[in-house]
Amino acid sequence: MACDVSSRSTVGEVALLFLKLGVVGFGGPAAHIAMMRDEVVRRRGWLTDGEFLDLLGATNLIPGPNSTEMAIHLGLRRAGVPGLLAGGLGFILPAFAIVSALAWAYVEYGSRPQADWLLYGVKPVVIVIVVQALVGLARTALRRAETALLAAGGLGLYLAGANEIAVLFAGGAVLVALRLGQRLAAPSGPFGSWWPAAAGATALASQAGMTPFSYSTLFLTFLKIGSVLYGSGYVLLAFLRADLVERLGWLTERQLLDAVAVGQVTPGPVFTTATFIGYVLGGWWGTVVATVGIFLPSFVFVAASHPLIPRLRSSALASAFLDGVNAVAVALMAGVTFQLGSDALVDPLTVAIAAGAAAAATLWRPNSAWLVVAGGAAGFLARGVF
């Protein structure tokens, strides 16, 4: 059935929003999620903070890049299946184009393009954007003493070096146990009906020495990684090293580190590291094959899990689990922000940039994209010119 004018308009709105976020989305998943919250909750009112947190909690329960999956969830929520594609592709394509161009320059000229001046000004602004989002999300996620205590415990465990995925699931399990203790006389529905199936993929056959390059092996390698990977960019680095350096022998350690660095200094999802590697190994077709492989599972997992979110809230146990995951997710965002702050606020000028961004955000509440642009301009004036 053809979409009516209103439906096409809504899909276009989703596509334009996430294309913009894909262009200005520096700073990693925490910053991306903060920007999305600013756009869809505060500025557009597409959903409430509570609904936003439920979607965020759902992304934490499935493998893949959280911020990309949030874009897919939000697009699906706003405009159905066309919105799912518009949100996800809109967020991914700008980074795909930028990283592909950088990969071409890397192969042609043998060096990694530098963007120190840009990141110098953008990083302090990103910290301010994330803190602003954290305050809003914490008001919703930590309304009760039990969730506040759970978040504090999760933050402590994360800073002590505990695995973030284990902390998330432990937070949900602890809150379920607490709620069960409060409702001993109120049996709930079966837990297994909503529990997400564990992602799995058949490991590619291990071969001694270097494996001859093929597009099919490239696709299956990144499809596997996208299907099973939980955690941060550092976890992605571990997967890439195990498969592409040690098992297949396609990359050197230096090439892998250069690929990860480019994925981190460009806007949009860090998983576009796969795009860079795809070009290095297989040219322009390699960029497409690797990018589709690593992101395809996210579209499938979101489409499968999105209809279950209302059912999570209708079950007492499932709702408790999601509340616990949401509380710990906010705590993990706070922990990441604390760690990033030491890298972003390195001298009096970066502190001044952060203070200026905080003042502007408080007084005028501008679109977060403008704050990022202003931070990049300040970095250019400080490092690029002088």
C-alpha cells in the first residue's frame, strides 16, 4: 500500500533528523544518545523520558551498537517500518561516507588523517551534552530509593572494572528479586515469554596462517561480530583483533589501531570502523560488504524486540527487570562521562569551552548540534589557526 502524504512527511522528518545527527554526532554512544534525547524528547516531544528509557533499556538487552539501535527504535516508533530504515540508515550513512573517504586517503597516501583540532573543541561540549541528558534521564530512572541505590552500586562496580553487560543484567535481576520480596502473594506471568534469545553465530573455520581474502568471508566475519558483540568500542577492538589480525591475518596491528582511531574521531557510530577496514581490504565494494555485515543484525534485533517492549511493562517481573536495567544504564553513562571528562578537559581553555557550552545550554537551550559546531569552531581557532 502506498504511503499517504502525511506518512511520507513523517518518514522524511525521521530521515532528516538522523542524517543531521549522523553528521554532528561526535563523542561516542553516550553523546549520541544524549543528542537523540534532546531532539526527540525535549525539542519534538515524540515520546516521554520514561518511554525513551524503555527503548534504551531494550537496546542494552540485545547485541550491537546501542546508539544505532536507538536510532532504529526511534524511527520505528515514529514512522513504522519505513521509519526503521530511515532512522538507521540516516544515522549510519554520513559516517559511512566520511569514513570511506578517509579510508581512500589512507590507502592512497599512506597516512591517517588527523582531526586533533576538531576533537579538542568538540570533546568538552560533548561532556556538557551528556551531563545535561543524564540529569533529565536520572529524574525518571532514579525516582525511587531502590533504583538510586542500584545505580550507585552499578556505578561503583563499573568504575572498579566490572563488565558493563554483567552489571546491567545484575541490576535487572536485583530489582526483580526486591520486587518479588515485596509481592510474595502476587504471582506474575512467565518470565521466559519475553526474554531475548541469546544471539549466536557459527564460528568461521579457523585456518593456520593467512586466509586468502574473499568478500563472503569479510561479510560473514562482520555479520558474526554484529550478532554477538556487547559492550564498548574496546570490546569491538578485541573482536576485530582476534578475527582479522590473529585468525585471518588480513590486517596488521597498526592498521587495526588506525581503523579504530578513524572510527572514534569521525561522527556517527564507532562501528563504521568496519567501513574503513572494508576499504583497506577490498576497496569500495569492501566498504559496502563490511558495513552491511556489521549493522544488519541491529535492524533485525530491533525489529524483533520492539513489539515486546509494551509487554515488558505489562508484566510486573519484566517491568522490574527493565527498571533495574534503566537505572544501571544511567549509572554506566555517568561512569563513561566521568572517564571521558579526564580526556576532554585537559587545560583551562577546554574547561572554558565546557563552561560556555553549559551556560548556553542553560540560558538559551539551543539545539545540541549547534553546540557541537561551536565547539569545533573553537577548537579550530585554538589549534587549527594558532
